[in-house]
Amino acid sequence: MALPVGLLAQPQFQAPMDIPLVLSGNFMEIRSDHFHSGIDIKTQGREGIPVRSVAAGWVSRIKVSPWGYGHALYIDHGNGYTSVYGHLSAYKGAIAAATLKAQYKARSFAIDIYPEKGELPVAQGAVIALSGNSGGSGGPHLHFEIRRNSDQFALDPESLGIDIRDNIPPTIRGVRLHGLAPDSRVSPYPGNAVGFATQGSNGKYALKPGNTIAALGPVGFSVHTVDTYNDSHNTCGVRRIRVLVDSAVVQTVSLAAVDWDKQRYCNAHAEYALFKKDNMHYHRCYRMPGDHLDIYGDEMEGGRFTPEPGKVHQVRVEVTDANGNLSTLEFPLSGATSEEAARWPGPAPLVDPLRWNALSTLARPGVRLTVPAGGLYEDVSQEYRQLPARTGMLSPIHVLQDPLTPLHKRATLAIEVGELPAGVRTKAVIVKVEGSKVSSEGGTYADGWITTEVKRFGAFSVQLDTVPPRIVPVDLRSDMRGRQDLTVRIGDDLSGVDSYSATLDGQWIMMAYEPKRGTLTHTFDAHSEGTGQRELVLTVVDERGNSNVLKQTFQR
């Protein structure tokens, strides 16, 4: 396959594992708050599969975290590219030794270090780690990326020699039209549908019978499209979308590189509400006012098309996947007259709107929400309602905006609680209420108000967190002779675990934190081996400063 324009010359990258490469997710697939920056390779439902360096180079970064990529490894190949391996269960050889040394030096499980060039060299095909399920992984797999060193953009591994079997063209499931001017109108979707559904297969699609589209004024197109690979039924993303009307290109969308500084704008490109609520992968083929992605072509109209009243236009949508497989959708679009369009519902008028390009504040008795300029992708009406406080809450529940409206930048939220006793002011937190679930958003108390920053709209109140975290021994007994590790379970019901520290006979030991299971595990190593009676002391602190201590002796 020819390399995309602008890529550097490079040696052929080999596969990162010896098993067949089957994907559960691909590059630039739509995810919550971001585009997927690599490929997710299935590991046959298990951990511990050897992971190999795809080319010669040196370890340039080792990052261990309970979150995100978990155990991650970065290898610079000296040719302008770095490969990234995420959700690992363990490192191997000198890499493992360097990691453990750094953790003990920092007295922290979580580390982010950058070894010098040549300090940890690797040969092409060398086993560097074992696959796993660490960090934010939802199941065992290897997350694999290739990044361009000049700007650290992530690129499609399939364009750089990683071969995944695929001759299946993308699926096009539906199309939506959006009015892009106050007087624009689009014929209603049929029944309870949220778009105009399609039919077809094998790369050829048309609208389902009865789905006819007409519009007045400038409109933009949005396409529901996904891709699959030969050996997997998982929903994956497409690489390129092109919209033509009467053979003229209206907009091109190229999903070819991940700019880390613009990742969250994925929420503008996707139809956020439909993605979050219904898992629909609609791609906007026009730019929202507050969308700064560089994925759109430089076509003069920028995705805007104005039908001519009384004329039937021919629309063609072309969708290409990572391996060049093409699907098309063709349908007629009628230009409506003003008389026809007058019967169709128009957009609801904006009420005291929050502006996408200016600082805006929603203020009601007892609550203030301030959205910074650039915090929205378009202007939205203010929405507010109040619900009664539940047991243990210090304020009513303030419902601020629609949670299916995306928020690009964090907004400042302040809730009034009145005068609190000095002893509990640091224990008060703003909580987000989602059904029966309550989660902490943090906050600082001052002058009768609690203030924090939130990254999503929703329902909020205030509670006190005075309960210390839980510590429950899982695999920790009085006789640990012959055992390789010990495990305890920790948890906190409101503000969340903030920190922990463990000592064995007074010396700090490294414990690996796995939030998905709520476990801390210590594998006996050169720093902790020894025989006789040993004493473990574990301290766990939550985000509000409540602490719990476990002391236990055992034979080793």
C-alpha cells in the first residue's frame, strides 16, 4: 500500500505479536471525547502474550499508571517514528528492571520516565513485554500506535506496514441534513427515526423506500457509517468521506492523523447526542462554529450546500476505509419552495443563550455555572430545573443544561450551601447525580459556596465525605511462606481513593493499583524478600483527606 502524503520513509514494521492480528478497534474510530489513536489488537481473551518491538530502536519512555494506557512502553526507532504499546501486564528483561528501580526511587507505582537514547536498546522482534488489561482497558488486548516524532501526531499503523486482513467495504446506515441558517428547513425524518435510513450492501447504498429528502436554504450533511474487518465483527471507523452534489465536491473529511491538542473536538465532529445515547457513528461533513479540527477539506463551500427550489439534485456520498475499500450512497435531494418548507418544523429559538465564542454564565438562586469562551461548539439555550435534595445532600439538585450537549472546556460550577462548621468544610464535595449513582466532582468551600470545575453538563448537588476508605485483605494471611505476592482490596464510596502507601518492616514497598478491581498487589522482590515475621502497614487516603490504616504481621 502506498504511504499517505507527508509520511517519512521507514523500514517495514513487523507485527507486534505472533498471533493473528484481529482488531477490536481501529485508528480514528470515534470514541467518547477523542478519536482512537491506534489499533486495538485482540489477544484471544487472555493476558500474557509476548509483545515484540516492531523495529529496532531504544526505549524512549516508560509510563505506568492505574489509568489510561496502564503499563505503557514507547520505543523510538531512529527514523522519525515511535511505536507505543499500551495496557501491558508486565515488562521484560532490562525494561522490567529499569521500571522497578524507577518506582522505588520515586516511591510510587505510577511513574513516567524518559530513558536516555541507548540506555535500553531493543532489537527488531525482541520481546519487550507481555500483553495485558491494565489501565482503562475494558478487556485483554494490546493497544498499538505509531507516532510521528516531529509533531507527535499518531498515524494509522495500517498505512505503515501493519497488515490487517480486510476486503469488506464500509457500511452506510443513514444520513442526516442540518439547516445551517436561521431560515433553513429540512423535510422531517419519517416516523420516530432520527435520520434517513439506507438500504444496500457490498458497497452500494440508497435510501430506503419512502425516505425522500427535500430542503430549503443552506444545509450540511451528516453520515452514519462504520467499518468492519474480515476476522472481526467489532465496529470500527472509516478513513475518508466525500460528499458530492451534482458531481461537485461539497466536502471531504480525511481521518488520517490524531492531533493530541485537538482530540476533544471529536465531540463536535460526531453527532454527540446520538453517539452517547444510541451508539450511532454519525460524521459531520461540515464544520460546526466551534470545531477546530484539521480533518475537513478546503472546498469553497466548506460542506454547505443550498438546494435550488424546484430542482432535484443528485447527492453521492463516498466512504473509504483504511484499506481502500469503497462504499457509496446515492440519493436525490429536492430543493423545496418556501411554501413547502413552511409546513416543516424549524429550529427552536434560542433562549438567553450560552455563546460558543464568549464567556457565558447561567445563574439561578443558589447556583452559578460559567462556561468559558470556546467551551461550546455552537450557541445553546440556557436550560435549568431544580429537584429536591436527597438524604445527605446539602443543597437541592441543580440540573444544568442537557447532559447530551457536549462541553469542550471545563466550566466553573458554584453551589451555595450556607455556613458550614469549620471541621467539615474540607469534607464537602460537589456531586454529580446520574439516576441512583452519585460521583464526586471535588470542590473548595469559601463564603458559603462550594466551587469546582466540571467537564460535562448534568445534575449536581453537595454532600459531605467523612467516611474513610475501605481496606480488605484478599490474599494476605498469617503465613505467606512460599507465596509470590499479597493482595488487598481498597475502595471509597464518594470522593475516591487519592493516595496510598505501604511499608514492610518500615521500608517502603511498591504496590500495583488496579482500579477496575479495586486491588493493591505487591509482588515480592529484592526490596521486600526476607524470612521470619514481617509487618505490613498500609495507609489509604481519599480525596477529602479521610484515611484508613491496615497493620498486619505474617510469616515469610
